[in-house]
Amino acid sequence: MTTNLSSTDALSGPPGVVPARAAGRRPGGRREFNAFTGLAHVSLIVWALATAGPLIWVVLASFKTNTEIFLGRPYALPESFSFDTYVSAWSQAHVGRYFLNSVFVVTLSTVGTMLFGSMAAYVLARYRFPGNRFIYFLFVSGLAFPTFMALVPLFFILKGFGLINTFTGLILVYIAYSLPFTVFFLAAFFKTLPKEMEEAAVMDGASHTRTFFQIMVPMARSGLVSITIFNIVGQWNQYLLPVAIMQGAGADSKWVLTQGIANISTSAGYQAEWATLFAALTLAILPMIVVYAIFQRQIQAGLTAGALK
Amino acid sequence: MRRGKYPFIIGFLAVPVALYGTFVVAAYIQTFQLSLTNWSGLGPIEYIGFDNFVKLWHDDLFWKSVRHNLFLLLLLPLITILIALVFAFLLNVGGGFSRGVTRGVWGSKFYRVVFFFPQLLALAIVAVIFGRVFAPDKSGLINGLMPESFKPWLFLADEQWALTCILSVLVWQAIGFYVVLFSAGLGSISQEIYEAAALDGATRITLFFRITVPLLWSTIQVAWIYLGIAAFDAFALVNIMTVDRGGPDGATSVLALMIYRNAFEYSQAGYASALGVVLFFLTLTFAALTLRVTRRETVEL
């Protein structure tokens, strides 16, 4: 507190002079405020346009023909609205399949991550036993390493289990790589929960497992929601792991959305089917906008939760 | 103590520890082991000591990639944090004072919602979008906006500017997240401090440098580390957006891309692992340096 006050004092001169100075400055100050506010608005509007602009452009271009796209004038309205490009993106370019693959993989891997992550976090946070600290730090140290450092051995470990190019392999890897953060975050959360409820459950003769699922999990709901959102978004957006794992014969039928869209982008160059690419992109972006519109506050809270801890 | 404590502990830990041990811990350890071999990915493993690292030392593409990672490492956090701080300040305090409370400029809720959205998109999807935004002909968003007579910019096809394009996409995606993060931090700064400073006649620019930045310092530190780690990655962008993946002529090659290509395209599992080890030490050095350089007394309230 003192630090700040003294620094402001230093700016406005000796304490005795402050009121007079401040009063004398007021008209000038207001002018500065107005120019400032104007400038602030301009910069904010520019950035809002820079953020939304490319996305709006993608949607517009998805309705255009190749000729229209190459004409320039990116924000001109398309000559006709037809959903043919969407039909072709969904079925011929397989966006539908990639989308469902992503939904399938992320559903199972998020459920697995939350189940195993909260189980491990709970035991590590609330039970004393030899090796507790060691296991905890083993999990947390995973936060310090970049994923792609482990990429080469990971591939060969999966290959050893026959899990390359399988959904099972991808789901297990998603769970394993989501555990460090999930355990770290939830262990801190479980530590803050009061002991009384747990003791009451014990008095009633509930087992450890029942206490966890029926008492502790409901009490930890807010933390669980944040970290679930964090994991869904993180796993939905994964690109490196699926690219490394889903390769080999017939892999393209198992690709997830990020991988599939990236591939459509490459082939769009050869086949000059740009409108289809833009339709595919729109199909990938639109669900995110809908989900974001509904759960905007929870999503912001969930994604920033980690950094604020 | 209830009966069955240890069976319960073991039962709860068995699956997570097994998964984590098999796919994460074992993989990290083997990276170090494989870095000392010339394994191609098939057949017997032969140890060759530190030959891979000697080879790295003489590999031009390696040094280029390291330089590119350092370029991103320096500029990505600097630009993102600076812009995000200014926006967060405008959205929370920029509206000045009314009835004794500071407030954001008009419409600040709307801006926060819009700015944050790109964070929700996969970097791979963002890469595909910006691959088109930067198209070197009239079909690209930026070149399409230019007047008719303008000679189209090459962007990603231009050796000099390709990496800057990558940087700008990373900044584009990251800013909203840090605006929200810093806003959350600003929300916890007491109104009284701003009030007191305002009574002393402090301008909003003074408020920014003398109050906002010092009080947000620990959040800024976290942001710096997060962005630094993102700068070491950039794989999705480089792999999807750039000409010849990492080109033109290696102008956008980064370490992550080198690891991927050596492992899965050139059958150089050993060499790729050595790159992984280098990356590990670079990341570690960066985190330690950041914590050391940015350490200063936290302003306590």
C-alpha cells in the first residue's frame, strides 16, 4: 500500500501542493480523458474486427464459387446461397465422419480423465501413506515437459501394444497426458474441502469408495466442472497426438476433426475446391460458437482456472 | 481407522498410475535412452554415444530451427502480454471514475466475449483459416482487401516474412485469453487504490504503469511462461500453414517440426530423440531464466 501511495505522491509533488495541483489540472485532465477514451474505443473496435473478420470471411466464402473467391472483394455477398458446398464437405470430404470421430474419442477420454484423475487426486490429497509425495510429484512433473518431446518413444510403445491407429490407443494417450494437470488441480481442490462431512459418512458406516462418490464428488462439483471444460477443449483441439498415432493403412476413416480439416486444406489446393474447404471450416467453427454462446462464462472460467491457481 | 484403507488406496491409484507410467513417464525416459542410438525405428538398437548431438551441432537446419524458436520465444510473450495488458486495462479501468468506482469503457463485456473466442478454436483449424487469409493472390483475405492495382503480397511464400506471419497468428489467437486472465487479476485489485491515486490526480496512463502492472506482476509471470511454452511448440501452424512445411527453404522450420519429420518421415528415431532432449533442456532453461529474471518483490496489500 505504502509503495503505491508514495509513488503517486512523488509524481504530484509535495503533499501540501497536491490539492491545488490536482484542481488546476482538471480541465486539461478531462481533455486527455476524452482523447484517451476515443483512442481506447478505436483500438478495441479494430481488434474486435481483427478477431471476428477472418471468421465472417470464412462463412461468406463457403457460399461462393471458385471464381467469386478469386475475384477479391472478400466481404462481398455471395451471388447465390446454396448449401451444396456443405453437403459435399459433410459427406464427400468426410467432415461428418471426422466430427463424429472427435465426439466419440473426446467423450470417452474426458470421462476417463475425470474418473481416473479425480480418483488419484482424491487419494493423494486426503490419505497419508508411504509414497504419496513421490506419486504426486511424478504426476505434477509431467506439467513441465512438452508433449512432443516424448513423441518418438510414445509411438513405439503404442506400436508394441498394437494400439497404433486405434481409437483405444488415442483415448488412453489423451487420458494419460491429461492426468498431470487434472491431478494437480483437483488435488489442490480436494484439500480445501472440510473434514466434517467425511467424518459423518464414516460414522454412518460408509466405505471409502462410497464416501468418495457420494459425498466428496458432489462437494467438489465446481472444481470438477472447470477442469472438465478445460479437458474437453484441450482434447477436442489436439492435433499433434492424433497425427502421430492415427497413421497407417485405412487411418483416414479414423481421423479426428483437426486432422481431417488439415488434410482437406492440403487436398483443396490440388483439386481447387476452395468453397468446400471453407464450408468444412464453417462446420468446425459453428458448433464452437454455439457452445460458447451458451456456456461463455463457464468456459472462460474453466480455461483460465489453471493459470490463476 | 476404517478397515480396507490400503486396498482402497491401491484400487484408486492403480489405473491412473499405470496409464501415466506406461504412456508418459516411460516415454520421457526412453527419449533420453533413444537419443544415444542410431535406431531407425525398426530392427536392432545400436548405441552410438553422443554422435547424434555432434551431428546436431553441424546441422544447419537445427540452428535455423533454434533461431526461429527463439524468435518466437522472445516476441510472442512480449507482444501478446503488452497488447493484452492494455486491453484488459481499458476494459476494466479505462472508463474512468463515476460515483467513486472505476469502470471499463462502454461495451467492455461484449469485447471480452469476442476477444476470447479464438482461444476455443484448435490451433490446427486456426492454421487452415490463416493459410487462406495469407494466400498470395486475390483469394486471400488480406490481398483481396488491397486495391486492384496493388501487387499481391507473398506472405508465407516470402522467406523474409513467413515466420512473422506465424508469429502474428499465434498472437491473434492468444490475446483474448490473456485479456480475460488479466481482467480477472484486475478485478481483485481494490477500488480504494485507484480512488486514492485518482484523488492525487493520477492520469490513466499513470494508473496503468504505477498500479496495474506492479499488482498484476505474478499473473504476468505466469503468462510469460505459458506463452514461452507455446512458442516452443508452433508445430500445428508450421506443419499446416507453411510452404513445403517449414519452408520456403527452411525459413519457418522449428524444433517440433524437425522432431516429427525425423521420426515419421526420415526414419531417424534416434536423431529425433536427440532433438527431443535438446528441446527439454531449452524449455527447462527458459523456465528457470524466466523465474529468475522476473523475480521481484511482490507488492503486498
